[in-house]
Amino acid sequence: MSDRTLRSKRQSVETPKSPTKVKKVSKDEKEASSKVKKVSSAELNLYFKTYQKKGAVDFHLDVFKGVNNIVKPSRVLYPGCHRHVTASLVFNDVVYVDNYSKIKSCFIDEKVLDWVSSNKEYKEKAEIKFIGKNFESDFGEKVESFDLLMSLSAGIVTTSCSKYVKKLGYVLVSDAHFDARMLYLDLDFELTHVWDSERKKFDDDADALSGHFTTMDGKAITKDQVQESIDKPKAKRSFKLQKEILFYLFQKVEQR
């Protein structure tokens, strides 16, 4: 499934639903909102409209920080990225890949780049590269040249792009579109951490790792069940998993 096919679904996956009651705006959020207005541009406004509504911080930021504490990647690949430049606040060298032609301008917009430079969490210069191609095609990067691959909300990314991960490199993968359970079937990768959204950290202890991608009868998920996940809503599937969360971290094994 290509990044273009899932474009219409992206916003609902990337941004949690707003609460029905009016949220009290904190001092930090007011300052963030004020800062945005001072450096606004059309592209920066589009980014904030999608990922930081009403001054709220992008919830992916904590996830990226958690990954960085474990992996500390030198190069990051983000296929099906849309305008999600949040990654460059945490990782200093990110290659973004997306065939949606209208978002290219986001990654070269001076105001966007200035905002990243002013808000990044590292001392190095932010290295941002955008490739306007379908991630399922050859987009010009070398195999096994990235320390971290990110698959967040563009469908089944890992089938096409896991080859770009170095040995012992990592994949941050969401199960929003079932790519995490697809990667679980790949014998070149093993699950190392799961995201605890309440504690805002990745866990790697045995209890935390157990039960994921495992059916209620104790069996590992199969390829047919992954396809069933893609084809059918949860209520109509023939199986249930013991645990389901949004973000997982896998490591590419050195050899089998």
C-alpha cells in the first residue's frame, strides 16, 4: 500500500482526537503559540495545523525522544513522512521520502527550517533531505545505510524499506496500519521495546514485551492474520491479540 493511497487517513492517525470540553491553555502553550505567530509562514502553518493543533505539542515528540535515548541514530529514514518535520527536532540527519508533490516546499521553506533550528534538541546543524518519490520504488539511497527507519502512518512501509536499515539498526514502527505486526513476521528483526504511553517511555522488560503479536490462545500471529487485520475491522476478525499498542521498536539482527 503506497503513501499516496493512505493520504486521506493520515490526519486521524497522527493527531489524537480533541476532548469535547474546553481545554485550559497553559502558560507554556501560550508562549509556544505566540512563538509560532512570530515565525509563521504558509508551510509552517500547515505543519502546525496537522501536528500541533491549538498550541499542543506533537505527541510523537516524546516517542522520538524515547527512541533517541536508546538508539542515538546518526542517520534516520522516514518514508511516507507527509509534513512531519518534528523528527528533525530530535534527530539531526533525517531523509524524508514521500511522493505527495505538494509537501516538498515544507522541507525547503526558510521559516520551517528556522523553526527547526530554533527548537532542535541537539547542537549539530539539522540535516534535512526530502525525496519526492514513492517509498516502494528505488529512491536513490543505499541499502543498509540508516541507523533508524521510521514507519508511523503510511501503511506497510517496512516490506519495501527495511533493507535500508543497517545490521543492528532499529525500526520505530506504528501498528496503526498493521506494519508492526507485519515486521514481527520478518525473521531479520526482533522486538526489543514497546512504548508505554502513560509513562512516556519505552520498556524492554520481559513482562512488557510478552503478549504482543500473540493471539488469545497463545499462538504467534500469522501472515494470514496480518492480512485479515488489513482487510477487516477489528470486530469482524477471527482472532484477538493479547496486547495491542501503537508504537514498537525492533532491531535488525546481525545474523540468523
